[in-house]
Amino acid sequence: MDAYVPIFLMLAVALLIGIVFLKLQEWLGPRNPNDEKLSTYESGMEPVRSARERFSVKYYMVAVLFILFDIEVIFLYPWAVNFRALGMFGYVEMVLFIVILLAGYLYILKKGALQWD
């Protein structure tokens, strides 16, 4: 248990510093809110709608799918660099990876996850 004392001490200090900085901002910061400061910022334009408007779930699905496929494509770069060294085994493994990736892509197309209705 003695080995964990420095870790607990570090976590306690980090928590204390976080709380102190949050409270310091509250105690020392300026307090003069007005309607202009509390309004929604729209890049210099008049706000059209509320900032609390809900987004469609499809927006998040497309974002998650983009990140997912983007990360999977990153796995192609190390394979391409070591293509000759991996030989036929590396080639078969990458073809299998691409087939699984293509199957996932066709599945989300069939489910309509990329449709903006």
C-alpha cells in the first residue's frame, strides 16, 4: 500500500489545484453580464435560432462512421510501407481486412446510415 501513496497524493493535489482554479475564477473574475454578452455568438451575424437546438442523430452517426473508416484506412499505411517484407501472408491479411471493411461499409449503406432524409 505504501507504493500507492505518491499516486494518491498526486491525485489529491491535482484535484485541489483544479478546485482552487475554478473557485479563483469565480472570486476574482469580472461580474458584469448583460444581454449582449449572454446572447448566442453567430460570427457577427444576428442569431437565427436558439443555441440549445437539437441536432439530428444522423449527424452524429455520419461523424462516428467517418472517424471509424478514417482510422481503419490509417492501418493501410504501415502495410503499404512494409508490403514487400510481409510477403504473401501480409497481402492475404490485408485483403481480408479490406473485405471486412467493405462488408461493414455495404451494411451501413443498406441500413441507410448515410441517408439525409
